[in-house]
Amino acid sequence: MKNKSLIFAIAGTALTIAFFFTVNRLTSGSHPWFIYPAFAALWWPLGVWAAKNKGKHRLAIFGSLLISVFFILVNALTSPGFPWAVFIVFTAAWWPLAQILCSKKRYRLFAVLGSLWVSVFFVWLNLTTSPGFLWFIYPVFGVLWWPLAVFFAGKNRWKLFSVIGTLMIIAFFALMNWQVSPHTLWFIYPAYAAVWWPLSMYLANKKTIKLFSVLMSVLTVALLAVVNLLYSPQVLWFPWTIFYFAWWPVCQCLGTKAKTLTFAVIGAVAIIAYHIVVYRVLTPGVHPWYLYIILPAVWWPVTMAFKEKAASLGFLGISMVVFILYYGALNLIFSPIYFWSIYLLYPAAWAVIGTYFGRKHRFLAMAVWGTVITIAFFAIVNYITTPHHIWAVYPIFVILFWPLSLYFFKRTNKKTV
């Protein structure tokens, strides 16, 4: 019965093709349009044959070949000037490739052949359409991560995966840099970011964190040195950055000693002295900007000295008053025309309100007081910056929804209970 079904399908398909071929020749012999119904009819015996032999793989192979041949033929008959059928062939080839390899659980081979197929397709497309610009590197770079991830997927292979992946990223951006803008060496920036990946995989643990901090600090300073020498060699500014990047390895190497009051005092003195030296050497006679750094540096050992009370509301309030008085004095002395210390007063007030009401879980009261200080802040900023344009109403309108929402939400829950 099954053999008769296949014979009937073949005979029916042959009869259908013969019929449309005859009609085509008799009516419009200049254009062989019979190939369209012939293409559709051929799926009948192909499907019966595949079902008879349980040949899903065969159906995928011959089906993709049938699709490819049909569209190549249509391409040659209708628009031979541009081989657009390649796009159809590229897509149709995925059917047998995925069907055969995935059913046999050959995922690694599938990833390799699939990425190779994509790469070849885009290389061909690039060279035939726009050979002046090698844009194929973008999709090829993306698809190469597929076999790489499949091969190195595993708990013990992520480190090697990070190394190879980093090398790929650096090579990709170096090639892009060379192709797009060879006169500007910019690929060093993504290369610097990519290097963090394998170094973190190998060294970011308790045993080697000290070495990791030293290497990354040195690498960061080296990057800044390269940037300095490339773009502004007349001004050697990168040595001044070493002080900032040295804190990480210093703290890591000291370990628990970095949490002591002694280290805080030494660190505060070093920070203040360093910025005074920078001011005297690089910007003498201009605005004394180093004064703005002194109080935060001093407050570091102060906080360490009172670390048992540092989280209390009293210490927080004293800190807020000290910071307001200090920066308020700097504001009045050096720039009395503009009241910029308001920007410090606002977050300081939030710190006190959040600590006090947050610990007592009085969220409605915190919303009310937070709204009050926010309204006052925007009103003052509006007045001192653009008094002729009242824009503060917009953020004030938004912040009012916070206490109103909490109030009605709380009231609704009480009624429900």
C-alpha cells in the first residue's frame, strides 16, 4: 500500500508538471512559469518517500536542495544580474544541518559548521557587494562566540574561555581600529577593559587578590601613560594619577591594618599633603580647590575614632552641621555671589531624615519630611538660578505623590482590615 502511495504521488506529480508545461508552451512559451507549480508538486512524492522510509534527514537534505535549485533557477530566469538566490540557499542549508547534527547531539560540530557557514556567507556577500570596506568582520566576530562557548562550556574551562575570548575582543577592535581610523590608536580602551575578564577569573580570589590589585593598578597607570604620551606628550600628567590608583593595592596588602585609626590618620595626612603639593606645583595662585578635599579627608579618621557611634543619629547630625558650616564658610569666602552649598545641604538633610525615620519604620513621616526639604531645595535653586522662570513646580508636583500615595495606601489597608 505504501509503495502504491509513492507510485501514485510520482505519477500525479509527473502528470501535473506535464500539464502545466504544456499549458506554458501553448500560451506563453517565452517565459517558463511552469516551474512554480512544478516546485510545489514535487513536495508530494518527496514527502511520501520520506514518510515511507522515516527519513527526516533525507527530507531535510533533498528539501533544501529542491528549494535551492528552484530559487537559483528563478534568479537566473528573472534577474540574472544579481545572485539574490544565495540568501535563500544560505537559509535553506540550515534545515539539514540542524536536523542531522542536533538529532545526533553533535552540538560542537554543529556550532563549528554553522559558524563557518555564516562566516563564508558574509565574506562572500561583503566581497561581491562592497569590497572596499571589510564589514564582514562584525558578523563573523559575533558568530565565532557560538563554537567558542560550546567548546569551553564547563566549570573548569571558564578561565581558558576568558583568555581566548579576550584575545578575540582585542584582535577584533585592533582590526576595526586599523580599518576605520588607523591614525588614532583607540582600540587600547576596549582592550584594557577586556583584560580585566581573564585576570579576574585567575586572580580575583582571597589568595591572589593582593597580586590582582597590584597588576590592575599598574595596568591602569600604564594605560594612562600611553594616552598621555600619545595625545599630550608636552604635558606629563600621568604620574600624578599614580597616587589615586596606589590606594587599592596598599589597602589590600595591609589587610586588617587598613581598617585601623592609625592608617586612617596617616591616609588623611597623605591625601591632604598630596593635594596641597599638586595645587602648589600645577595650579599655584588660582582658586584654592584643595580646601574642599580637606574636610572629607579629616572626617575619615574622625569616623574611625567614633566608629561605634558613627551610625548613630547624633553623630550623623554633628557630621551634617560640621559639613554645612565648613562648606558654607568656603562658599561665603570664595564665591559669595552664588549659593552653591545648598547642593550639599540637601543630601545631608536626607541622610539625617533617612536614618532617623528609617530605623523607626516611620515611612509616612519620612515621606512628608523628604517632600518638605525637596520642595524647599527646588524652590531655592529655582530662585537663585532662574528667578524669572518658575520651573520648580514640575519636580514639586511629582514629589507630592510620594506622601499622598503612602497616606492613602495606609488608609485603604486599615479599612480593608
